[in-house]
Amino acid sequence: MDMTQATKDHYDNFYSKGGWSYSNWREKRFLKSKIVKPLKLQKGSRLLELGCGMGYQSNLFYELGFDVVGVDLSESGIAYAKSHFSGPRYFNIDATELSAHFDYESFDIIYIRGMSWYHYELNGVNKLGVDVPERTEELFRFLRPKGVFVLQIVTDFSGSQPEGKVHNNRFDEYVRLFERFGEVFYISDWKGRVLRNQAEAEKVGKHIIIATRKK
């Protein structure tokens, strides 16, 4: 099976039925207090959201003062984003196709929330057929020097790989992936509690925000 096509079909169907349910004011407050402020992201910075879905977070970053581009594989997701949120620019492309649309060192920030690449094995080719270190290295090429790569994703940090569900990658697995590309300067859970090691992460046991500054 072509896993990329299967992922596209899944999200096309999901977004056509309404997708995720968000409270705009809660999401905006979250992005401002748990992403923008602690990472000291500057208004006016050019931000690329990968896996932007229906454009909710991209639009909120735009409202917070960023120059935003949203990219997603799903046609229905991007169609919704374009029809509802006019501030950002949206592209219906795979994340592997960025070089056909953007120059290297085009962005100050890359933001990813829950993108499928990072839900499975991080140390090589994962179950989706994605070589995560290789693809991540390519993504970093689109960041300007000292640009910031932000991943926000669910995990209980146990290392478990439940059948038919996303994997729960460990704290150290995320750190090892990103530290080869720059300085991992901020790690927290989604409540803003700073995480310094596997033991602290296991106590939280739900999710991670990890930010890396490009070398």
C-alpha cells in the first residue's frame, strides 16, 4: 500500500467531515503562552506550518502577528483553509515537495503539530516509509540561520508501540533526533512545564513541545 496516499485519503475524509474541534480563543491563548512567549518568537517572522490541516493554527499565528504559510497533503483541508482564513498562504503539497515551491532558508520558524512523520519511529525509516532523520535534515534547510523548528506532539514517553495506534516515543529519542541539526533549547509539556529528562517526562506522560535552533 502507498502509505502517503493512504494518509492523504484518511485526512481528506476526516477534514471533509469537519476535522478537529477547536476553541479559537483557547487555541490562541495556548499558542501565545506556550509557544510564542517561552520560545521568544518575534512578530513579523516568517512561519511555515507543516501539516496545517484546515488552517486553524496557521490562522491564529497570523492573528498573533506572523507571516504564515500553511502546507498540507489534504485537498479538503487546504480547501477549507483557503475559504475560511484569508491571512496566511496555503499550499496543497506534500512536505517532501517544498523545494519545488520555496527556496532554502526561506523561513524563520517551522511549526509542526502532530504531523504523522513524528508519530512513529524517529531513528530511521518508519512504518510510513519516511526516513525521519533524512527528511528532518531537509526541512531544516528551509530555515534561515538561527531559525527555530518547533514540534508539538502527543506521547506518553514510554517507548510503547501499540498496534494500530501512534507510537509513544521517549524523551531521549526526540532529543537525539533534533540535536544533530542544532541546539535543542526548550522542551516542555503542553501545560508549559519544562522537561529536562526522561524521568520528568514520564511523570507528565502526555505530550511534548520541543524547540531546536538551527546551527
